[in-house]
Amino acid sequence: MKSGLLLMVSGLLFLGCKAQDKTPTSVGSVDLERYAGLWYDIASFPMRFQRGCHCTTAEYTLMPKGYVKVVNQCRKGGFDQKVSGITGKAFVVKGTNNTKLKVQFFWPFRADYWIVRLDAEYRWAVVSSPKKNYLWILSRTPELDPEVFNSIVDDLMNDGYDTGKLVIVPHGCR
């Protein structure tokens, strides 16, 4: 009896781990014209180049040649520091209804950019990668309602993201 129960519990734990390891699902479709514009990084799994950043933003502009211009900026080290940034290009992955893009900051390297959550009014979005090793919670404003933020984080945790790695990005720059 004990070994049967142990086997069943082990199986459930295995299934639970597999459910958390699943590839994230992108949203159904994205209207890139509505998605374009300025977004504030509210919280993220900080990338090496983002360490010490304050007031981090991403601005997306649709270009006539069919790609999206991406401008990422922040103030490294404090609110009053000089703005630093990088410009890149994002290309829609065909057949994904604009939910998956490949972002390129350094030729020839491209990284996955999957929009995995998106508010119906395009007030906030969540961007990730297939392996869930990147995560950004973005908002159209420098602050996101705490209730909305907590709901997003809970949803991501239930989807297998290690939300303990999220770092809140300080805003309040002049």
C-alpha cells in the first residue's frame, strides 16, 4: 500500500514538474499597430545588460520595410544618471499572428520575443522566450496597479515561471 501511494505521489510530482516545464503559450494574436509605442519595464528577469537599470523603457516603431524598430533605454546606476540604450530590429515569425518575433540587436544573432500575455486594451503585456529564461512585465505607464501586477505574477507562477527571479524596475526619473 505504501509503495503504491509513493508511486502515485511520485507520478503526480513528475507530472507537476512537466506541466511547469512546458513551453509558454503566446497570446492568440497581436495588433502591432496597437502594440507599437512606449512601454515601461515594470519587472523582469534582469539580463546582464540591464543590471543596475532604472527607468527602463522599450519603444517599438513599425517600419515601412516590414520590421519593428526596437529602442531599449535605461538609466544605469540611478534616477539622475545619463540615459543609455540600444537600438535593434524585430521580425515577425510567419504564421504566429504577430505573437512571436525575433529580435536582433547584433547581427547575425536573433533572440526569441514571445508575447505570452496581453491586456485586451494593450495597457500591459508579458514577454518571454520558449525556455522561460527571459521575462518582462511591461506597462504603458511607469506604474502598474498592484492588484493587476499580483494577478499577472500569480498567473505566470501557475504557468511554471520562476517568479522569484522577478526584479522590480525602479521608476521615477525626471
